Amino acid sequence: MSNITDTLKENVAKAVKSLYGADFEAKKVNISPTRKEIEGDYTILVFPFAKIARKRPEAIGEEIGQYLVENMDAVAKFNIIKGFLNLSVSDNLWASMLNNMLGQADFGTHPKNGEKVMVEYSSPNTNKPLHLGHVRNILLGWSCAKILDAAGYDVTRVQIINDRGVHICKSMLTWELYGNGETPESSGMKGDHMIGKYYVLFDKKFQEEYKVWQKSKAALARYKTWINSEAGQKAVKEQGTNELEAHFYKSVYKNKYFNDESEIGQKVNEMLIKWENNDPEIRALWQKMNGWVYAGFNETYKNLGVSFDDIYYESNTYLLGKDTIEAGLEKGLFFKKEDNSVWIDLTDAKLDEKLVLRSNGTSVYMTQDMGTAQQRYKDHGVSKMIYVVGNEQEYHFKVLFEILKRLEEPYAAGLHHLSYGMVELPDGKMKSREGKVVDADDLMVEVQAAVKAVSEESGGLVGLPEETITDIHRQIGLGALKFFILKINPRRGMIFNPAESVEIQGQTGPFIQYATMRTKAVERKAKDIDLSFSDNYTDVQDIEQELLLMLQKFPKIIAKAANTYSPAEVANYSYEVAKIFNRFYNLCPILKADNPLEVKAFRLKLCQLTGKVLVKGLDLLGMESPDYM
């Protein structure tokens, strides 16, 4: 059975066609719940039909109301108040709706549509552990993939791991210089944590060296040369001389110093060159250290409850795309500049000219992203590719998608950047280079500890086995974390507050999990009730109708979330269902002995359907549904 309001809209449109010979779009029919002081369930605004029918609104309402009663089993009677047609639905409609939804094995999900879609998420660097920023990325990607699957797509989940480059060599060099052979086993640390420690140590050693150099004659000479240059004089005009020297060393010259004069920087660059030349010792070190990191990543992924169908490594993809550049040059899509670098002119698409190949023939990120997209299409034949990447890369993806469109790639129309805002803490931004981040593993431990503290204070799980209690704390803690992040529209930045996320009241994951647990508790106590008596229940209460109509929206919510790539649609819908169910639970006794059997049966079925929808909704968010809380 389709949504009752949609069905009514469609039949009103049919009535207008039948009665007045005019086409009227069903979606433009104005329908709303009838006000409580007026008899009826739904109200149709008939004024928009006056021009078509050339009659008074009361006459139009009479004719359309009569048509609906005669042609729709769902409409029992009607009344008219001025330009408003109030419809009363049939007594058996609610039981029919309930049976229809409950009878669907996987209510809410859509049949397979034959389309293949790829979702890329996580995509970390192998020089540090996953942190809170990665968590938002991962949860968005995992949930979007599950929602797309529920919407009928054949989904492939992938990540590309940034496992090469200067930043990777920084960790490798520092471990080589100061690690003394330390391993995850000898240190008792996860591999990604241990490597992250050396990445932070590199920055510390570099800063120490840089501060010493800044006091040298060479540093002063570099500063004087700059201050007398056009760029330096511009800086003087814009901000004066106050703190200008500090600005020079911090922002203007730092990278050049690293590449041209830093001793430790030179060692990193030499290591990178050796890696690119397949030096066996450097490659062996790289493989060993990356192996430690991957083991750490996999443990984090397992604890978060996510996985991937395919993994791409930048060390394998960074040379992809060059053949496409050559072919594009022949077609005139790309052009060369005097220094032999290759560019594409996108100014007609309100973008800039974009470098796609350096003058020395080496790739840029755009080159390999083009090649990687082409390789993924060869591997999986997808018609859509969803990139879950932070909003700081929006321009990059606009350029990439425009290039692939001009290359006439068969999947170009299905490219989408799921751009999301950054995650901050109540006390500000995170800085991974300085080690000032919220580690993903620590975060998961923290939210579970917070749940444990609340649970022990309330005593709600007393009597259960310790192992069961620990697992329930895990389910609630991770659910709290996931819901807090996913309830926010992806495009918005957010501030994550662990303490707020685990609260049992309000718009939180535990609030929804608690409502779900209630539905399970009711079912456990009602095994002997004959549910067939539900069809005899006709005195359906307002709150029961409200809950039924909200549950009926579930398939559309999934479709909307899939179309907008927004798990927030499912998260906020699930919260609304939980709120209405809690009111229903408090207003409408389900298992009280003095209730007629048909009331018990109907309400028990409604409870079952609510549980079914909430469990599925939570699952689409990557959350679990505890049996006890």
C-alpha cells in the first residue's frame, strides 16, 4: 500500500480529471491532517480547483468528496467547511495499513534497480592512526553505502590508502633514526599508533632544527632578501613590520627551508627518491612499517563495525592517468606550455586552467585521480562513484568531474562529491602533525566508559552476565558516537561532545536504542496473544494513527537519503519515530489485562512494526539494537 496521503492526492487528481476534464498534478494537491476540533482525518484545500471547475468551493468539495467515497475504499465519509474538504478514512484502513507493512519481509527497502554504485571513504595516510575526522568520514561512507543498498543499488565499498610520499617518509626516517628497532609487539602499541608517534617526533625534530637555523646569519640573509622583494614589501603594507619576521619563518620560508636547506628534510627527500627508484632496503622498510599500520587500521575498522570490498593503494595508482593525458593531447583536450607542462583550460566552465602533468613528466593528484576513476570503472563497471571527502577538496572534485565529463567517461554523469564539514572539539580544531587529535580508538573507549558510568549509576543491567553487560555498553557507546555524528547534515561542520552524545534523553542514539529495546521487551512478554484479532480493532486513537503514518514514510525516507547521500535523513526520522512511539507507549497500554483482545493485538502489531523500522533505521546508520539497557 502506498502512502495514504499520496494515494489521496492521486485520487483527487483523478477526480478533477473525471469531473472537470482538466489535468492537475497530484503533487500540487494541498492535503494536511484535519484539525482536532473538526470531524475528519485529512483535509483537502479545494480553492485551487475553482478556476478549473468554475464553481463555488463548497460545490467543488461536494463533488470531489462524493467521487472519493465512491471510488476509494479508504474514504468512508466527508464534510465541507467553506473551501476545505474534510475526509474520514474507513475504520478498517488502519488495520489494513498495519498488516500490509508488517507483512513485508524487509519493509522500507526497495527492489534492486540494476545500477552499480561505488562509495569511497576513509582513505587514510599510513603515517598516523585514524582520528575523529576520519571517524566522521568512515561513518558517513558506511551509512551511505548501506542506505544505497537499501534503495536498490548494487554497492561496492572502497578506500584508497595514501601510502607514499614525503609524509610517509617522515615517519620512516624518524623510526630509522630514533626507533632502536621498536615494534608494535615490543612497545605494546597498535602499529598505527606507534608510527603516528614517529610522525609527531619528526615534526618536533624538524622544529628544533629550524629554530636553531633561524638564529643564523643565513636565516637573516634570507629574511632581508625577502623583505626587500615585491612580496615582502606587499606584506609590510598589509600588516606592517610587527611580527613580520616570525611570519616569514613560519609561513613564507618554512617549506623552502625544508626542501633546500634542512638536514633532516634532505634525508627525507633522499629517502623518497630511493623509494621511487625501488631501492630494496627502503622498499622493505616501507612495507614493514605500512604492514604495522594496516594491522592497526583493520582493528579500528573492526571495532567501528565497517569494512571494504576493495582497497586501492596510491603506490599502485600514482602513475595512472598518464596515457589518458597523451590521448587527450592528441585530441586537443589538453595543451602544453613552454616548459612542457600539460594543462587543461576549464575557464568556460567557470573553473581555472589546471595542471595535469608537471614539466618533468611527473603526475599531480589530478592525474592519478583521473586514472584511478578509469581503473575503478574497469574493475567494477559502476555507473555512480561517490567520494566521501572533506569540504576543503570541493574545488578539486569540481575540476576532476569536469575533466572526466570532457573525456566522455561513461560514468561521468554519476560522479558525486559527498562533501562534509570538519569536526571540532569544544576547545577547538585538531592538529595531527602536532599530535593534538582525538584518536579514534581512544574515542571509542571513552564513549563506552561514559555509558558504563551512567549504566552502573542507574543499575539497569544488574543481574546480567558481565560479558553481556560489557557488550551492551559497547553497543550503546558506539551507537551514541555514530548517531551524534550522523544526525548532522554532512555539509555542516560540527562540534563533537562525548558527554552529550551518551545522554539517554534528547536527540541521541541511546534514546532511540531505548525505544527499540522497549519494543523487544513488549514482544518477549506477549508471545501467546492471537494477533489475528487486530483486524477487529476500529477505534484507532490519534497517537496510533500518527505512529502508523510516520512508519509508512520509511521507504520514502530511505529513497530520499539515498538521493541526497545524507544519513541525517534516516537519523532524524528514526528519532521522530522513537519520540512518537514513546508517547504511544505511555498513552496506550498494550498488555494490560482489562484491554479487549483486539486492542492488545493491534497495539502489539504496531509495537512490532515500530521495532522493525527502528532496528532497520539503526542498522542503516551502522548502529546495533541492544536487547537490554
